Amino acid sequence: MYAVNYHRAASVSDAAKLLKNEDAKLLSGGMTLIPAMKTRLAAPSDLVDISRIDALKGVKVSGKTVTIGAATTHYDVAGDAKLQKACPALAHLASLIGDPAVRHKGTIGGSIANNDPAADYPAAMLALNATIVTNKREIAADKFFKGLFETALKDGEIVTAVSFTAPAKAGYEKFRNPASRYAIVGVFVAKDKDGIRVAVTGAGDDGVFRSKEMEAALAKAFDAASLDGVKVPAGNLMTDMHASADYRANLVKVMAKRAVAAANA
């Protein structure tokens, strides 16, 4: 085992100072970083543990505004009674992540900051038109996710919370990899006074993306049948050992129809 310095941050400002150490990495749930370290894909000089910072935990609902602390676990997102009323689709999404061990350790902030192309939360953030709050600024979800494992975060920037306005209707459905539970295709659909937003994860060759074709179809009538005539182009979808681009194109449509049906249920 190579040497690494472990720090338990007492506050966000404390964590920001510790991040200035050479090759320091934030540690929250550790669901991605620890396996990467075990396989030598990552070798940080310092680990800055933010999992014990109470200010980064919890779900708050004020009117229609929902704020979730970055260190809130998937388990707590899934089980929060206030969120289940305000945005049941997001609570449902969290309940589908990994297995119980992953849900009890993994965090929403870690997932968003990592931006795995098959992760669930990025699709929710895009569809909900969420704001990603950091220790330095606020970033619209449309500008936050930049590509595979790439975000708008800069050096020393820490995700502290996500915030969004609860939609009138929302739904999320995914076709899961049976081993990892990651999305081979996942679709989050949200409807509010500003219109319809549809975000797709697990399928794009450049990560999470919005489907303008589906948004236009659902704007005419928010019903699963509205998607019958929509053709999902396979050109920008990925092909891997789990599914071809053409198969994923079909799955996007199927999962979108199920998500709309769930939103209307």
C-alpha cells in the first residue's frame, strides 16, 4: 500500500484549505475513489474526508424549493419523507442506486462531482433544471456537466448542495446492468410551468444529455403515447459490451415512455 495522508475536515473552509495539498482528493462516500485507489488508477497524496461535516448533510424543503446537502447519502435521499412528497421521482431514483451498502455510503454530491456516464443523479439534475452549489459559486446543471467524468468544477471547488424547484410531475426509469446496477439507459422526465425537460444517462458517448426531440413531443401532450413517433438517433450513443448504440436508442424511448407513465400515475 502506498503512503497517503488522511485528513478529517471539520468544515467546508477547512476542507478547501486541505485541498491545496499536492494531489489531494476529497473523500465522502468513497464509492469511486477507494476502488480507483485499490487498482492504482488514482494515487492521491492526501485524502480530505468531508463525510462528517454536518452542514453538508440533509434534505430541506421550503415551499417548492428543495435543497439537498452534498454529503447526504443515497439512502437518506430515498427515505426522506419531505422529498418523497415534493419530488418522489428523485427519491425513487436514489432507491435504485447500487445495493444497500452503496446506498448507505455513497453521496449525491460525490456522484454529481464524479459525473460517471452511467450514474443516475446527473440525469435528474439536468431534467430538474437544478443548481449545483459549491463553496465558491452556483452553477446551472446545463452548464455543470461537460462530458465523460468531466464537470465545470475548478481546482479547490467543493460541491456543497444541489437545489431545484419541485416539478409539477416527474418520473425516472432505468434499464439496469444486473451486476453493477448502473444504468445501461436511464431517463428522467420532468414537467413544470416552464416546460418539459428530458435527460438521458447511460447512453450518450459523451455522457448525460437532454433529448430535445422528446421534449418537443411531450410539450404537445404530456403522455407516453406522444413519444410513439419520436425517432431517437443512435449516432451519438455508445456501443459497449452491454449494448449497441441501436439497442440503446430503443431503450431510451422505452424508458422515457415508462418515466412519463410513472410521472402521470
